[in-house]
Amino acid sequence: MQIKAKHIKSISPFILLAVTILLQYIFNANNNLTERYYSTGIYPIIASTLSFLSSKVGFSIGDLFYLFLIVFFLVGIILLFIKKIRILTFLLRFFQTICIVYASFYFFWGFNYYRESAHARLSVNKTEANDSTFIKTFEYIINKTNESYSPTAHFNFDTLDSTLEASYQNNAEFLQLKYPSGTRRIKNISFSDFFAKATILGYYGPFFNETHINKHLTKWDIPVVSAHEKSHQFGITSEAEAGFYGWFVCVHSNDQFIEYSGWLYALDYFIYQSKDLSNRKKWIQKIRPEIIADIKAQNKHWRQWRNASIDKAASKVNDAYLKTNNVEKGIQDYNGVVQLIVDYLSMTS
């Protein structure tokens, strides 16, 4: 009996992996099942439980977890090298760990990659892509950014979290969120300097349900990046959709600087996407000089931090990660926020 129990214990991580892969196949083929039973059923309970625990500490538990995995692997290599363990034992432990981490990722959050699209959830129709619709939306965003302009002196970090949470709660019905679905305590990335060189402004930690922002964010970045990462905690996996949720929550908040942060975020994307318009200069000249100065200062800040080699490597890793997780466009998915904003504003204007 003891030998049998030992064997079951050894193969249980592989059984767990097989179950996970089977559920991936089922959820990928049935987005409505994912939405109904996981994303709006089981996941909010998981999020509430994990975030309740992780919110009790101000540092990132997830970052420590990743560090532990690296140390665990290195110690195994050393023990193997000095012949304290056999290679088969090392390989078994290594693959058992991979199976458990892989399965935990999907059960704790990753199955959300197979949910229905934001267009379906929010009942927003896709508009036909053309210059006329884009220019109309671009002009609207310029006007709203001009109207909402607020100097950085008006930014209050102490009230940021409560303001964003209030906006998420007030707009939960339209955004199809089960509020509160846990606690979204904003934490700094442990290795912010390195991530700043890769121009990574924030990330979500699925294993302990944690939202992270880079401590080197500009004041213009902080509200919209925080709102973006909070959306991931609600089970929004697509970067384009998270960008839309972050933008939406900011521009519908009751704080003018946070609203301005949201419109500035959208404006930056639309300026980039307008690069091929023949009359682009005409539209950019409509932007207030103070806002142009903010955009230049923001871009200068990140240019000073950016390390081309690190940024390129990080982009490749992120691209591969997204494509592996049902995001066909990879890092290009970030630009999809423009389409979502155009579609939403076309519907409401």
C-alpha cells in the first residue's frame, strides 16, 4: 500500500496537467461555458480568496514565488552536479513542479483567456475600419483631452485607489464585472529598475492575485496603468481589453486628473495610429500646448529609462507568452484598444 501511495503521489502532478489541458480544450471550444462557469462563476471566488490573503502584505508575494522557483531550480542543478541526487530524481521533481505551476496558473486565472470577447460581453458592435470614423473619434478624443486637462499638481495618490474602485463599482454593470471580486491592493514591482528598462509599466500576478505597477511611472501613467492592472484582477486577460477597461474607468471617474490620465492615454495611442494620415498635422495642432508638453515629458522619461536590448528581449518573451495563451496578435494586441475605443464611442455618440 505504501508503494502504491508513493506512485500515486508521483504521478498526480501529471494527472493534474492532463486535466488542465483537457479543460483548456473544452473552454477554448466553448467560450460561453468559460464565461458562465469559470469567469463569472468560479473565478470571482478564487480571486476573492487569493487577494484577501495577498492584500495583507505590502510587498509582492508573487515576486518572491518566482525567485523561489529560480532558486529551487539552481539548487537542484548544484545537487545534481555534486551527485547528491540522481538525474532521474532531478528530472522528475523538475517536471512535477512545471506541471503544478502550469495547472495553478490556469486554475487561478488563466482560463479567462478563453472567455467571450469584450465586444460580445459589452454588446459593442465592431465598426468598419475607415479614415472617416477614425478621424471623427480622434477629434473627439482631442477635444475631451483638452477639456479634461489637469496639471500634475492636482494628482493625489492617497485617494487614487478609492477613486478607481468607486469608478469600477459604478460602472460594473456595463463592464459586466462581479464587483468586488476581491481586493485590488496596488503594489510596486520588486525589480522596477529592470522592468523600466524594458518599458514594462505594470503587470498582474496570477498566482497570488496581485496588481503591480512600476515605481518609476510618471504621474500621468499611474492612474491608467493602475486601472489597467486592476482589470486583469477582474479576469480581463486581453491587453487591448484591459487597456479599454483602464481607460473607461479613468475617464468615468470623479477626479479630473485621473480623467485626464485616461484621455491622455487614449490620445497617445491615436496620435501613433494617425501617423499615415495626410492631414495629421492639422489635428495635432488642435491639441493644447500644455498637453503636448506633457506627452513630450512622458516620452522623454521613458526614453531615458529604456534599454533597447532588454526592451527587445522582453517584447519577444511577452509576444510568445500572449500567443501561447490564445492571443493571436501577441504584443500587437495592445493596439487593439484603439478599435475598442472607436467602437464604443461610435455607439455612444
